[in-house]
Amino acid sequence: MYLEAEVYGMLNWGFIIVMAIQLISLIALWYEHKFNKEAFRWFLAYIVFFSFAGYKILEAINTFERNNPMGSENASLSIGTSGVLWVISVVCLLLGISRLVSNKVLSS
């Protein structure tokens, strides 16, 4: 996909900044509240899978300037892979939330 030249850098850096904020926030919340380690692991898995999903979608829209004779096929594969990784990340997020909530219900 062709976009304005400045957009590629903004997309890449924007995604990196958002993922860094998520990771720092998660670590700060866990450090402050010391919630369930299992829930923390699921949240960490969410961030990892979501990072890979974001990388694959950025790769699909050609933010890395790779010229390839099979570009559309590679982009389609990257979009599909990104979708699967995104679904896995959402499942990890939901499992982390359920572990966190079940831990709070048991302790109340």
C-alpha cells in the first residue's frame, strides 16, 4: 500500500511508543499492587503477541520498504498472520483479566 512518505515513520514510532507505554504501565501496576503472578504472565503474553501482530500488519502495509516480486502475496500472508496473532493476544488479555478478577473475588 502506498502512503505519504512521512506516514510510515509515524506508524512505526507510534506503535513502538504505544507498546512501550503498555509494558511500562503493566509493570508499574504489578509492582504497585502485587496482583496475581499468573494474571501478570497472561498480560505479558498479551503484549508479546500484540507486538508481533502489530509488526506483521506494519509489514503488510510495507512500512519497512521491502521490494518483493510477490509483494501482494506476502502482504496477504502478513495480514492473515497478524489477525491470528491478534486473536491470540485478545485471548491472553481475557485470561489475564479473568485470573485477576477471580483472584479479587476469592480474596473478598
